[in-house]
Amino acid sequence: MQFQSLGHDPHAQCHVLTVGPVRLMLDCGLELTSFAVHRPPGDGSEGTSGDAPETGPCGGRMRVRAPCFEAFPVETIDAVLITNHMNMLALPFLTEYTGFAGQVYATHPTLQMGLKHMEELVHLAQSMTERDLADPAPRATAQTRVSDGFGAGNLMYSLKDVQACGSKVQGVAYMQPMDLLAEGLRVIPVSSGFCIGGTNWLVESPFKRIAYLGPSSSTTMRHPSGIDTEPLIGSDVLIVSDVNVAVREPPVRAMMEMVKTAQSTLAGGGHVFIPSYPSGLLYDIIELLRTKLQTVQICCISPVAEYCLAYAGIVMEWLCSSRQEKVYIPSEPFGHQELKRRGQLHTFASITAPEFGQMYQANRANPTVFFVSHPSLLLGDIQYFLTTWPQSSRDALICIEPDFSPAAVREQYPGLRMQLYYFPIDLRVTSRALGKMIEDIDPQHILCPKALADCIPKSTARCVTFAHLQTVLLPPVKGPAPDRFLSATVEPHVMDGLYRPVTDGPWAPLVCDLHTVNGKHVVGLEDDNRPTKRRRGPSPPVQP
């Protein structure tokens, strides 16, 4: 078994796993902590790449950092396994700009939410480049910060690329086995508890069982289906990719502290601004606000906010049991539908929408909680609120995403008058929870990034670490001989050379070559070894 990591960022997963003749890509994440704006040559401003083309899928201006596909022959990859919607944002770069021709597997919610998050990125990229053309001054500090060491990057893909990419993904359900090209090798998605449709993957062959542990969550009191580790028990190899290594408040406690801060800000007459994604954690926070603040006004601003809120209410089978039970009451699984009917929840594609101005004029006297894209603070309408919005010291900017530290916010936006708060809500399993999972799974080998080596508890399993672009070979798995045989197609000219002695029963000695092409086994002979006529005597002994 061979393993290689292609991702730049620890939280933007992309790995290649080779099991026998089959090559699997595990996740295809996009680095979201760095963005760059390319300025065409000769415009008199500083750019990220002076010799870059002036046009591209998004006007040739915004660049992102995709995995290092050039470091691996991606055209040889048989399948891509996606764990959640955030780990498929680089997929259009693979399916539309390389020679990849394999299959992509993701759960149905992961596929739908992933496509919407891709669409949001495309829209935000377009608005980012348009604002930079009109007035680059407000972004000067941020542009300098993200350009350092960024390199050329990748031109952002287009909506057409997103649609083409989505057509190549096969939606699956939890515990639905999929047989791959090589006979006997199958992959099974297992609930990870991280988000709606979030999965871990089990790769089974007649010789070994490999568990890929992507971003997972054991946090209770949340909306997704809970984590399921039972199918992973007894795996020979456990691949750990993403763990909460920082010492932070538990997610539920951090959410409660955030809601208390929002409550005190609203009581003081200030607005609350929360840079966030349009799905996932947003559902839980809105539920808490609805419970604690019955008269709260909430505004979600994202090109896909309306869709993401509506979609969460129609995927009952992917939610936790307590929300599934509401169907039989009957009741709605989330409270944001009720808030919308009562006029307390508003969704807008952008602040430029006329409806946003009308809503604000009608409710300007009422303090509001704004959920705005993007958590990185480097693109999206959150930049408008931090630069142009008439701020007050009574307002609050609350950062909740653990992957984006607000340490440089004051430097990036020197005119910021809001109160700045940081409540990182990290839903990934902690090192302690990981230790319990490893104890239950009891693998022979553990494969993890070097940064997570200290989080792996001492056990009988051998721990192997990997770094970016490093190729790792795992030793053979110890265990009993496989109780199954792999079948192969025998070429006709080989059958012509078979001779079965009567005394030997239903077996015939054979001298041949075994080839594996595209995951299929074929028994054949080289041209110079092909028989000219059927043998009449005993066949020569089998050669190794």
C-alpha cells in the first residue's frame, strides 16, 4: 500500500492511496486561508504574477491554491472519495483541467451542498475582482498579506466548470458499498457526524481493511446524523487526516458564550456581524439564537443562503434522530423556517440587492445579527461591513471559524471600530476522543500527518507519519491468509495450451503471464510463448 499527500493546507485534504492496482484520491479540498488578486500587466498596480494571462474563468484576476495535481499522474486515479462538502471545493480543477477520467463518490447532501459552496466561491470571486477594479485601496493591506509566498496559484474556475464537475459525481448513501474496477475491492461511506452527509470511508479488499478518518465530530446536541465507528472496527490501517489539536472550549460551550456576547451586544443597541459559511454550523447557531432571543432579527447574506437554509429541511434521513422524529409530530426539523415566516429571518444574495436596502430601512432601529460570507474576511460582503458600513463601537464582530484567526483583523482593517471577539467553534474530534476511537478500532497501522503525531495515543499499532508531497509505503498487514480468490480472464490462446491429466482431478498446470490493466486481471502469454497447436503431453511445471 502506498500513500501520498497532495494538499497544501492541513485542513484542505487531498491524498492518493494506492491499494494493489487501484489508486484512490481521498478528498479534494481547496485552501481557503489564502486568496490573491491578479492585476493585468501594465495597469500600474502590484499583482501576484506579472506574466499571468489577463483573462480566465473569472476574468483572470482571482487566484486560489489547489492541490498539487502536477505531482501525481492523476489520469491513473480510478476513483475519488469525498468526505464532506468543504473537502470537494477543488474538484473542478481535477475533473475539468486534468486528464482525470475516474469516478467520484460523495453522499447526496455532500454533492448538493458542495456544488452550492462552489457557486458561492465563484460569485464572491467575481464580486471581489469587480470591487478591486473599481477601488483597490480598501484591499491593499489584505492583498499584500495574502500575496507573500503565494506563487502563481490557480485561476478560479467558472460556473460552467462547477456544473460539469457535478455531473461527474455519483451520489451514494451511508453504508452503500461500491465495487471498484479491481474485483474484490469495495468502498463504503460511513457517517462521520461532522455535517449533513459527512462521511468517513472504509476500503475493503480480500487482503486488508483500510479506514479513512476525515473531519469527524463526536459533539452531541447538533443536527447531523451522529458519528458511526462500528463499521471501522477491525480495520488493519487507519488513516487520520484532520483532528482538533488546539486547546479550545468544547463546541457547545463556545456556542453558548458566543450567543451570550451577541445577546449583550443587541441589548446595548449594536449590530452583530458573524463571518460564516452558509450551511453547517449556521443551522445550530440560528437554533440557539431563536431559543435564547425570541425577538431576534437575523440576516443571512450569501449567494446561496436561501438554498442552503431550505435544503436542510428536506434531508430528514441525514439528520440526528431527534430531528427525524419531528416528521411524525408533524413539525419542521429546524426553527429557521418559522423565523422566516414571522419575518425575523431574511436572506439576501448580496448587499447590492434592492431588497436588502428596503429591509434595512424598515428595521434600522432594530439591532440585527448578520451572517455574512466569507469567514476568511478576504472576500465577500463582510468587507463592506468592515470598511464602508457606518460602524459603531457598540457593534460586535464575532469570528467563529477555527481555521481563520482574527489576529490580523486590526492590521488589515485599521479603521475598524467594532468590538472584536473570537469564539472558535471547532467541531472536529479532540485528541482524547481520537484515542478512544483508536482503542475501539484497534488497527495494526496508523497513518497521520506529522503535525498530528503527538495526538496519537500510545498503542500496539505502529504509527507512520507523512508530510506534504511525501510518499509513504506501509509494511504488509499481518493476518491469516485471505479466504477468497481473485478471478481473472483467461485469453483463448492460453486455453488452447492447457492439458489436464486425468489423475490430477479438475486442475491443470499452467505457464502464463498475469497482467493487470485498468484494475482487471488477465491471464495471457507473450507472443513468442503462444502455442501453435494443442499440447498432447504433460505441461511443464508452473514457474513462479
